[in-house]
Amino acid sequence: MAWRILKDWLAAQMALLDIELVKFEEIFLPYIQLSGGQTVFERLEEKHFFLEDKEVS
């Protein structure tokens, strides 16, 4: 029955998206917290969702 809980949660999140209370990224990224207490979503939003390129040697 875990699939049913997930289905209901996702339906609720999509309803919030439909009425523009949240952004799409906000639905899935706010649960990962960084060391300073900031979420991954907040950090990405600050950087306008730009990810740094890093050279691989």
C-alpha cells in the first residue's frame, strides 16, 4: 500500500503546482538540507538553477 500513499502525496503536490503555490523543482528538492540549514532548492534558486562546470582531470 506504500504506492497508494505516494500516489496521494504526488496528487496533492501536483494540485499545489496547478494553483501556482509551488514551483515544480520545489516539490522534489526541499527535503535535502545542506550543512547551513539551507535546502538544495533554496541554494539552486539563489544561483538561478545554474550548476557550475567543473573540469575532470
